[in-house]
Amino acid sequence: MAKIVSGYIMPHDPSLFVNPQNIERDHLLGAYTLIREKVEALGATKAIIFGADHYILFSPRCLPQFLIATGELHGPIDRLPGVANSPIASDPAFARSLVDYAHGNGFDVAVARDLGVDHAIGVPAQLALPTDGSVKTIPVYMASGVEPYVRLQRAYEFGQMVREAVAAMPTDDRIVLMGSGGISHWVGTGEMGRINPEFDEKVLDAIVSGDPAPLLAMTDQEIMRDGGNGGMEIRHFLAVMGALPGGSGEVLAYEAWPGGVTGLGFAEILPSA
Amino acid sequence: MSYGSVEQILYDVSTSRSHREAFRQNPEEASGKYALTDAEREMVVAVQVEDLFKYGINPMLLMGFWTSVRGPQSIPEYLDRVPKLESRLEALPG
């Protein structure tokens, strides 16, 4: 039986790679390496990565609430220094089985049969997974960047569904989950550059405690006010938490890095005993 | 009101090299095939990010549109001009 062996959250702030102010960042890039080493040590075979489209992939003509890529992958298509835009190892059969389970269990997800992912999926896939392609990526896009947004509760329930789907799979896959997103950040608004460490701490505390209630209790208006429009990406963290109920979390790195625009949080969530 | 068409032309200019070049060369003509009102077309053609933001355009899309037309080096000017998100919050559902 397949099993979820760990979950992670991590940012994908392009500023960290462009680094226009040339500020020291090796310790933050090292957090991706640390996660990759953990994934390798766990013997993982698949990574389900939750991310948001940044109005790069999906146009106003078609905006899915949930989308799973079931074919070949490459990216990130929005090129970033130090992050290769190259093929990403995928497992179409596994992805399709996840889609089928979702369709039978209350989530009518859309699919992409071939996908050039953006940095939300591309950064974790290229930096936090082994470079030999031994861990296959299954991208899950949620409407966290473009409204109408996925409801917070729905994001959590999606994670619960993923947990059930994995438990129903007859393979011996070892699966890691990755919630990709900055914590507080304002993108394209007059506040851009502001970081709210208090909001970031509240989110990380919830992840460490394994209790999603403080996050689920937030309204979108509160998130926008305290965490910015980019803060809507906490949905991806909730999906990971939904799949790892009661899991104990640990912050691997956090910084309101002055060279970027995002509260940069890296954390691990281990399954409950 | 054709909010979706406004977002569509911004999206096309942001993500397609041919659309971007066409818009840069002749924004009036490039916007002609989109079903925009006169007021919308004026905001788009003049890259009036203040008004487009107030109109409700997604900020990420708006910034992408701006940098596609004016170049990434113009981000400081964009941030000087674009309103704050807090100005929109009252309109959001709780």
C-alpha cells in the first residue's frame, strides 16, 4: 500500500533567485537542499506538489479550481536564475489514478495532459527533489492566485481526499507532499515589499502544532489584510495538513528576507504515529 | 462592462510575445479585436494601472502587463502608481 511519508512547505519567491540587491541568501537556498536530502533519506518515489497559477498558465477563458497534470512536465516556464527550465520527471499513470479517485470522491478536478509548470511547481520540483528523476512529480494547481479562490476548508478537504487516495493505491509508493507558497506577501499591489512576520508566525505556529483550526478560521479578507494577496497561498499548506492530520511540524528555516517580497518559511510535517 | 475582456488582453500581452510586440507597436489596433468599452480601451491603451487596479484587475496580472509593456526596470514607477490592496478590502466578502 502506498503511504505518505512526509510533508513540506516552502516558498517560491522569484526574488530569491533573481536577487536584485545581491543580498546573502545561501542559507535560504540551503533549505531547499535540506529538504531534498530529507526526501532522499525517506526513499520517496512521488511528490505531490500543491501550488497556485500566477496568471501565467491559465487565462481568463479557463480558470480551474483544482487541476492535476496527468502528462509530461517541464518548467518552470517563467525562467529564474539558477532554476533550470527542463523536463520534470512525472508519472502519468499515478496522476491519472489520483484524478480518478478525486472524481469518485467529491472533487471534479480538471486535468492537463501536458504542462509547462510555472515557478510555483517548478521551484520545488527542481530544487527540493533529487536531480536524478527518481521522485516523480504530480502537480496540483489550486485557485489561490486568481479569484474565485478555492475555499480554505475545501483546500483542507482536498488534502484529506489525497490521503484517502494514497491509502487506496495498491503500489508501494512512498509519497511526499509539498505545499508551495510564500507566507505573507503582496504581489503587484502598492504594498509590495511588505512582509508581516506576525502573520507568518501565526501560520507557522499552526503548522508546527498540527492544528489547522487557526488557519481555517481566517476569512479571505483577513488574509488579504494581514498576509496580502500572496498570503492566499496558505491553501497549499492546508492541503498538506489535511493529508497529514495530527502531524507534528518543525520549522526548518524562516526569514523575512530583505532581498525579497515574501515571508520565506520552510517546514516539515511528519505523519502522526 | 467587459471586465473579462480587459483581463484577457492583459493576459495575452503578458504571456504572448506576438501580442506583446503588437501592443507595443500599436496599442489601439492591438486592442481592437477585444470587446472593450471605450473607457476600458482607454485604460488599457494608456496603461493606466491606477484605474485598472480600481477596476478590479488581478494585481499579479496587472504587474505582468505593466512590465511587458514598460519593461522590468520600470517596477519602481509601477509601485509608485498602483494603489494599495487595502483600498480594495472593503469590497471583499468577509
